[in-house]
Amino acid sequence: MAIATLSQLRTHGIVNREALAATVASLLALLTYALTNDPMTTLMFGGLPLAIVLCVRAPLPICVMFVAFSFFRLHEAYPVLQGLSIPLILGMLMFAALALHVFVLQSMEPFLTPELKRLLVMFAIVLGGVVFAQDRSIAWNYIEGIYWKVILMTFAIAWLARSERDFDFIGRMLVLSGTLVAAVAISNKFAGIGLVEGTRVSIARVMRTNEFGDLVDAPAEFQSTLSDPNDLSLVLLFPLAFALAFVFYRSSRFNTILGAIASCAILAAIIFTQSRGGLIGVLAVVGVFGLRMIRSRTVAIALCVVAGLGLSVAMGLKGRVSGGEAEVTQSGIDDSAMGRVYAWGAAINMAVRRPLTGVGINNFAQSYFFFTDKWENRDKAVHSTWFQVLGETGFPGIVVFLMLVSATFKSSRGALARLERAGAPTVLTGTAIALVAGLAGFCAAGTFLTQAFTWPLYVMIGMTAALTQATLKLSDARATPEPVPVTHVSPQRGLIMAPRAAGIMSRAAGQR
């Protein structure tokens, strides 16, 4: 992993002694408890020296754990963790670790790949769009609260992940986090907790009582990403890709067992969301692995079609309240699909009327009334990543976003090709195919789900950039031949000698 060496620590005056850190932590804990008599404050100050050591020695695990809690919302899936402020603590540690390694130890090697360059351009477009946003406060609050952290963590992952061990750790954390979320979704389904429309599973859905005493959903700003079945299914697609990679690209027994368990749990959770976008995403992820494992493309495509029909039946899509068979009109389109069509039309109108900037990040729902061709007495989400970018950032934004996704996909495929040619370790090859499958799932499901400015895509961008850099170094190392020692023959003694010995003998002969 990205770990500072002992010489670096000594050079900058940092003593790396676990015993000293433990002693200082104990003294701080005793002093804090004596002054405050508060266990939480005592724990915070007592853990400060250990936290500093962790920032120096293990910045990547801190980064990955911060992403896991922010991406998978583990503290919302498991409410018992809410009071511990884990994301806040991990965020503080992460920023401290990055500052330490960039400005003090200088152990990180910043670089820019094509996808990272395009990401910077995209961020600039989003940031500039705040000035011309429909509601500047909404746009700025989203950037300040979420988006800048997403961008920073993208670069942190790209620059910190370097070795086979790093990518193995990231993959395990993603799969484990996805399994933990899937376990809660399955439990909620069987317990009947937080079911949307009576059948669709969700997590951490906030309810409130209206003026008539009925229990209804709280406003969107109080809801979690996991509380929407569609978004929940998209969150689970990325760990599904890594879980399948653990099964088909076996790097260790632990990874294989974890991948098999996770694949079953995550697939079941996606089925319980009854998300059509999730169904398409699953087919895209499975299709990538099918095309890699099955030589005949005809057979692979046929199996995907059969799997799609089977998943559709398992999800019970015809019985859904919204988008089910009961809503199908004479035209053959259900009300849910027509709602998407109206939302997409509104996004096009936003881009046409504000072609250079759109309505601003996170402004689609609030702007829907002013741009829709058919108002249905409520705001709508756009239900498409592509149309979200179009409506909120205009035509420059959608062009750069498409270039960003294309560059990421191209880099991940290039990394996979280089790894296969080099006969690289299975962990790296599995990571590459998981990224390709995850991107395919994101692009397919993202057509019907709204995830343009949240974690899934950006985690894949960071990992792709890191893997690309690692594979280029691996290719260069294996392409450079090892130097062959040149030998010389001593005319005096007829001996074959190494260059240094031959030089000594020649000088000795000249002196004589």
C-alpha cells in the first residue's frame, strides 16, 4: 500500500513508534476523562496519536473506508453506527493523510490520465454553472456538501492505489460493503420494512405523518440514496461486478468464497428492488463476463436473453404498482415510462433554452415546472444520467461527460489488454474486468437512473486511472531487458573477468 518509509519519517522528524503512540494515547485519554468525564470525548482525544500514525502508515485504507461509508451509506443501513460520526471522523483523517503525504512527506506521485484531465474539465463546467444556475444556493450547497468530496476522493484513489495488494484490498472492501447493504435490503424485504408501493425494497426510508394522520414519505432532502429502490439497485451494481470477478478470476480461496456469497446476496437485493434499470444493469454486467468466458457470442447473447426473462419474472415487474401491467395504456406504454419521457423532454428544453450552462447541478427537480411540456402537479426526477447532465450542465457538459465516460472505458479496456499480454497476477486482471463490467452496468442502468454526480462513476474513474498507471509501469518493467554483464579477457593470464576486475588488472599491468 501507499506507506511512508521509516527514513522519510525520520527525515521529517516523525518518530514511528507504536509503543510511544500508545503511551501518549493512554495519557491523553486519562487526562481528558479526568477533565471532562465524557467517554466519547475521551475516546476522541485518546485516539488522536493513533490516528496520526494511521494517517502516515495507511492512507489508502482510510480513503477506501471513507468512500465505503459515503458511497454505500453504511451508517444509514445500520443505524447503530449513526451516533459514532464515522464518516466525519474518516473524512478528517483522510484530509489530514492527504495533506501529510502531499505537502510534508511528498510520498504521493500525482499524475493525470486522459480520464482525470476530462474530470477536471467537467468539474470546472459544473463549478462555473453555479453562477448561472436556476437556484444558485441549491447548486452551491450540493457542490459544497457532496460533489467536491467526490472529486477529491477520485484523485486520492487514483494516486494512492499502486500495488496488487492495494487493488485486492479495494475490491474486498467494495464487495463486503455491497454485501452488508444487500443483507439489510433482504432483511427489510422479508420483514416488510420500508417497502415502496408495498413491494419494492428500500433502506433508511424516512416517513412522516401528514395533516390527515396518514404515514407518507418525507421530502426528498431528508431521504437517503438507499431509500430509492432505483438508486439502491445502481449502488449495488458496482460491487456485483467485483463479486463476479472474485468468482471467475480466482486469486485466493477467501476472495472466491466472498465473491460467491456476495454475488447471491447482491443479486437477490437487486431483484427485490424491482428496478427495471437495475435489471438492465445486471444484464450488462453479466454480459461482459459472459462474453469473456464463453467463446461463442451467439450462445452468450442467447443466455443473456434467457437470464433477462428469468430476472424479469423473478422481479415480478408486471405486478408493480407503478410501471406494472395495470398501468399500461392503450398505446402500450405504462404511466411510469411516460413520466420518464416527460422528464427527458424537460431536460431537452432546459438545454435548448440554456444551452451553455443548463439549469445548474441538482436543479432539475426544482426547475421541472418551468420547462416541462406537461405538468402533473409535482416535481420529477429526470430518471436518466445522460439527460440529467444535459439539463443541468447544457451541451458543453454533456459533451465533456460523454468524453469522460468514453476515456474511462477505453483506459479500462487498455489496462485489461496489457495485463493479459503481460500474464499479470489474477487480482489485477480481475480488477480490470470488474471495472469494464461496472462501467457497462453504469452506462446501461444509468440510462434510466439518475447518478451523474454521485459516487459510482467517480470511484470507477479513480480506480481506472490507478490501474492504468500500474499497468503501464508493469509493462515498462517487463519490456526492459536485464543488463547482461560484459566480460573481458586478461591477456596476461587468459582469465575471464568482470569489467571492474579487468580494469584493475589493466592498470596494474601498466604500472609494471
